[in-house]
Amino acid sequence: MAKILVIDDEITIRMLFEYSLQEAGYEAKTASSGIEALEAIQEFIPDFMIVDIIMPEMSGWDFIQKLKPLQIKNPDLKNIPYIVITGENFLSSYKSFAFENDKNFKGYFEKMTPIEKILEVIKNYV
């Protein structure tokens, strides 16, 4: 069973993804911040990640940057594909280009994207 890590500061979004992913046959774990995700990823090595970009404490962008040194130490973390979700217009941000240069980045979605569309992307990578 593939493991999916969902990182989002909104509890409603985390609950929606957790339920939908479990219904689709995945093992899901959630984190409410990038800091919490960095802790969780030490023991729950996901096959795929859903990362909110705009979060307090540590943004999704910062989480991905902090993950890179951990990937060097632990090869199991090296090639985890992920998508970015946000309620903001992320495409107008300069950081979208930085994500696009990351080989593990598999797409950008607004939070209002139907869950079925996101599940299709996940299915392509796990």
C-alpha cells in the first residue's frame, strides 16, 4: 500500500485528503506544518507528498528546501514525487519556477481542484 503525506495548515483540507486517500486505498498521514512534516518524514517515508505552499511557521517551499539535506543522509527520501496545492494564485509567484526545476515536482493544483483529478496524478507516480 502506497504511503501519502499531506502537509497543510488547514484541518479541513487535511481531513478531506486523509479520508479520500484512504478510500482510494492509500495509507495517509497528515502534518499541519512543514516543521511537523520534517519530523513525521523521519519515520513515515512517503511514496508521494501533497504540499501546501502557504503555511505559517514553515512554507511548503521552505519544507522542500529543508528536505534536501535529509535526502542526502537518507536515500529513501531522495525521489519522493510531490504536488503543490494552494488557495493562492501560486503561478504568479516567482517560486513556481523553482519548483518546476525540481525533478520530484509533479504539478500545481488549487485547493478547489476536484480530488479525483489529484488522485489521477498520484496514481501515475505510485
